[in-house]
Amino acid sequence: MSPVSIRQISFYLLLIFLGVLLIWELSAFIPAALGALTFHILLSKPMNWLTEKKKLSSSLAATILLLSTFLMVVFPLSMAINVVYTKIDNAIQHADMLNTSITTLINRLEADYHVTLISDQNIEKIGLLFASIFPKIVTATFDSVLTFLMMYFILFFMLSNAQAIRDWCHRHIPLHRENTKKVGNELNILVFSNALGIPATALFQGIIGAIGYYFLGVKDVGFWMVLTCITSMIPMVGAALAWGSLAIVFFAEGDATRGTILLIYGAIIMGILDNIFRMSMQKRMGDTHPLITTFGVIVGVKIFGFIGLIFGPILIALFILLVKIYLHEFSDETQSTRQ
């Protein structure tokens, strides 16, 4: 090998080593970076309007958009989560009462049907499990605050340097211009579909649930509505975590009628309306296959945390798109045509 090749390979190895080291050490900030990218795509049109139509500087326009998103999205969301957090904290602090309710329900079922469902020791373990969740909730809350602060820090520079970022991508992405544009358009569609579609579906589930809770005379309808919105974004189980827990509370209180009605309402009415609304949103906003959404959410949450709800499906859909572009970009027919 020539000395030039050796130096070049050595330089590549050094770059790879430093790149892996930096990614490893900064991996905790990946959700913040993905969140910033999501907001950057969602705010690209308002940013262009402020800089091109209103002739504002990029820094001032970015500041206005950051304040707007905080007041319209982050602040209301944090308030809603705080409501749920306070209630869960109170429930955990009174875990003994919860254990008593569960024990009463199980004892009643065992006496009525002459079966053994669960032992007292296991009920105690459930109580200890709920108590152990509280420190994790506190840690997750603290991490979420840091993630949002870092996200806004990154987002400010992404918005204020938007044109430079676009120019760099066009110059360095190793694809022809039409395929680069296709990737960009697909990314925009996927981000809008997930970043707007998932919260809209969760809000719809919460509203439908709140209607049922109200007519069943549930106390704290607002809390259960917010909890339904949050749990509806959890893969596979979804909002059943909320209305199922509430049904258990009814049964534990000896109100089998309301518990049964809620189970039927949640499984049938909420389930059917959720599927109809979800498919309608997918067709309208991105026509993403349900399997991509389901597996994307599972993978995304495991890798990125909460922001994975949005970026998990995007990663899978982009992978499929890049495979198609690769086949088109480097197929023998395409190569011969371009030559």
C-alpha cells in the first residue's frame, strides 16, 4: 500500500473512532435532537413566512417560534402531565388503600366463584411494585425537563441556520437531486403524519373516554381523560390501561354495573371509534401502513424513549423508502441510462 493510502485509512479509522465515541457519550441527548428535528420540520413554513414575508432576522424569528410552541404545546402538555403525576403520586402514597380495595375485590370474587385467584403475599408484592414506581417517575420527570431544555437549545440553532443546513444536505447526501428531494418530501410527510396524527388520535380517545366517564358519574373526569390520552399512545395495550383500571376501581367498590358498562364501552365503542379515526388520519396525512406504525412505536420507544412514538415509525418507513431509492438509484438499468 502507498503511504497516501495508509494515511487515508488511518484518518478514516480516527474519524470512525471519534464519531463512535461522541455518539456513545452524547446518546442521552438523541431524543432531544430528534425532538428538535421534529419541530424544525413542523415550523419550517412559519419560519420561512417570518423571514421572507415579514423580513425578520432568523434569530428573532426562531425566538418567536420557540416562545409560541412553548405557550401552545409544551406548557399545556406539561400542565396535563402534572395533573396525572399529582394523582399518581397521591395513589402511590396511599398504596395501602389500593391494596385493600384489590384484596376486597379478589376476596369477593373468590367467595362467589369458589376459586383462588391470587394470594395475599402476591397482593403485597403488587403494592410494593407500585411504591417502587414513584422514584422512577421522579427521575423520568427530571430527565424530561432536561430533554426539553436541550431540545429547545438545538432547535434554536436549527431554525436560525435552516438554509445552511438545507444547502449542506443537498451538497453531501450521496444521491441524485430527485432522490434527495424525494427523501426530504417523504420525511416531511412522515413527521407531519406522526407528530400531528398520534397526538390527535390520543386526544380523540381522551374525549371519547371522557364522555363515557361523565355519564357513568366518574369523579375527576379530567384526570381520567388525560390518563386515557397518555395511555392510548402505548403500543398494543393503549387506552385499555386507563378505562380498565377505572373498571377495576368500580368492581372493587362493589359497583359491578358501572364496571361492566365501562368494560363494554371501552372495548367496543372506544375500540371501534379509535380504529375508524386512526385509519382516517393515516389515509389523510400519510397513508402509513398500520404494521409500520405498530412496530415503529415499539422499536422507537425502546430506543429513544417518549419521542420514539413519533420517530420509530419514521425510521421504519424511511428504511423502506431508502431501499426503494437504492434499487432505483443503482440498478443496472438506471446506471446504463445515466451513462
